Amino acid sequence: MTGRSAPRSPALPPHDLAAEAALVGGALIFPERVENIAADVQALHFYRPAHGVMWAAITGLIGEGITRLDYVLVADRCRSVDPTFDESLVPQMMANAIAPQRAHAQIILRHAAARTALAEMAKATADIQGGSDPYQVAGEAAKALDNVGAPRGEQPEALTMPELVAKADKLAPAVIEGLLRLDWRLVIVAGEGSGKSTLLRQLAVCVAQGIHPLRFNRVAPVRALIVDAENSLAAIAETGARLDRQAQLVAGDSYEPGRCRTWSRPGGLDLREPRDRAALIRELRAQKPQLVCAGPLYKLGGRRHDESYEDAAEGVQHVLDDLRTRFGFALVIEHHAPKGDGSGSREMAPFGSQRWLAWPELGLGLKPDKETGALLVRRFRGDRMASDWPDKLVRGQVWPFEGVWRNGLRVVS
């Protein structure tokens, strides 16, 4: 089933049964890889109807949160889609499965687009030969061909300005009042040992219990996930336990520990690798967070030996943006500043690729104040959207950090 298809007769529509078998069979054995390579593939894109039935069954089960597929589940779902389905095809496909690749999906989509285009052109040819107005036929054919390859059934998404304004808060509600909205990305840059990881934990722990993390007034609680790619559980617990005790005191009866979870991978992650990406997807599915605090950035996807910093950054950004938009969360990432130049001055901007300067909606640099020990909050890029971050963070008696605003207002320096 998974060998290369025999050469296709010119009389047959464009198709590649080997690519179809590779994608469907691979999805049976490696369901965790499906979302990352085949989000646009639908049952109707398959040339062989049985492959389409299996694809509909597999993606339906995965969409319901089932991460391990077996013969019984898939065969039963296939029969519910098509009562005439030959269930013996399921073990055949599983026995010959190979890991699915994005290239398999691209082959299937290309052939499906070719079949659609040929059908539209054949219809236009028949209409003209039947005496229809050639100008009208050409216009209809052009309109149909413009949609070749586009997902079926989708409506235009562009909004008028009044529609956009009316939907803005609904589409991107506040996750942390005044500081962060649901579709924002925030990169926080500081030197080693400045407390970046503790600050991210404070953001997550507080907001999960309905506490503003820097003003400490009550706000709407959200679900949060901390992805720590550097510290062990014991190290996280040193500051985490203190934060959690204080959150319990403030939240009282409304305290709910399940709203904030920590996933520790002290050896780091490479989110461009399918295994690590699938592991993070597992945590996202379980927690359904509205806020993800992750880092440090250099341990979420390293630069490979044949890559530039720009190429590595682009790959990691692509994965983070895909996950962020697919699962619907605001993202806060901690990142290191470059080493100083020897003059005593150290720029609080992202280390490595310049892409990290342009990528986030908010870019904060935390610069130590040598006189007071506070962290001065500075921008390494202009805010894309208005925010109310404090002018500095001071070490608190109750919470690790407290926000200080100049005259109650944020002042951009």
C-alpha cells in the first residue's frame, strides 16, 4: 500500500495513492504529528474514497482528544462515516505505516487542486461547445479557478472597521488587565540571575488565582501554564511554594490550584522536533491555558550547526505562532540579553537573531538600577498596542516583585 504508485494513465485524474497511504497510515501510528503537517487536508482531497473515509475518522478522533488510535476505534468510526467501508483496510494501513510528512499532504493537495481545475475547465469546454455565451462561461470559469486550492465552505474573513472595533475585545480579551491580551506575544529580556523566571512564575500564579500580578487587586482568573526549559522541579519549588502560599491567602475560598500548572523540562526542548512539539501539545490540550509563560528562549529551540541565528529564530517563531493561534493563548517568553561590551553597559535587547526585536507585540528589557536594586522596565521595541506596564519592579516583602508606576501612569523613556 505504501509503495510508489504505478505510473498514472493519462486517462486517469491526477492522484498519488502512495502519498495518500503514507499520510493516512502514518496518522494511524503517529497521530501526534497530524496537526502539524496536515491541517488543511480534508476527506474530499483524497482520490481513493476509502482513504478519505479513514482520514475523516482519524481526524475526528484526534479532534476529540484521543491521542492513541487502535484498530477497534478507527474501524468503528469508519463504519459510522461509511457503512460499506471495508475495515480490513485499517490493519493493512497500520502494518505498512511510515511517519507522515508535510510533503505527503502537499502532494495530496496539489493533485486535488489539479482534479478540481480539470473539472472546471472540462465544464467550461462543454458549456461553450453546447452554445453558451463564451464571455459568461469564461467569467464563471475564472471565478471558479480562483478558488482552486482554497478550503471549501469558508467565508471571507475581512471586517469593516466598525465590525472590527465591536469584536476587538471579544476576539482578544485581557489576560492580565492592562498588561497583556489573549493574542499578544511578550518577550522579557534581562541579565542572568535578575529573576526573570521568578517574574514569569509570579505572572502565572497570580493571574490564575484572579490576582493582578503587579498591582495585586482582584481580576478575572485565567488558566496558566508555565513551561520551564531550564530549572528542575526542586529549583522551581523554592520560589513557587512562596508564591502559591501567598496566592492562597489572597484568593481565599476562590483558590483553585488546577488553574496554574508547571511543566519542567530542565534539559531544554527543541520545538522544531516533532517529539518535543507533540509533548508540548499534550500539555496544552490538558491545561487549555489562556496564558503560557515559557523560557528561556534559547532552550526552546537551539541553532543547528548549519543554521544562522535568523533561520533558527524563524523556525521557532513559526512553531510558537502556530501553537499560540491554534490553542488561543497569550505568550510570555523570557530571554537573555547579550553580554556586555566591557564598558559596564549592557543592552537589554534580545540575544541572537534580530527577528526577536520585530516579532512580539511587547518587548521589555529589565535593567538593574545599581543604586536601588530595582529593575527598570524599558522597551527594546515600541509597543504595538497600548499597555500599562510599570516603570520599575522592586523587590517586595510579600511578593517577589511589586510594580511601581510614576505618578500612577506608565512613562515610556
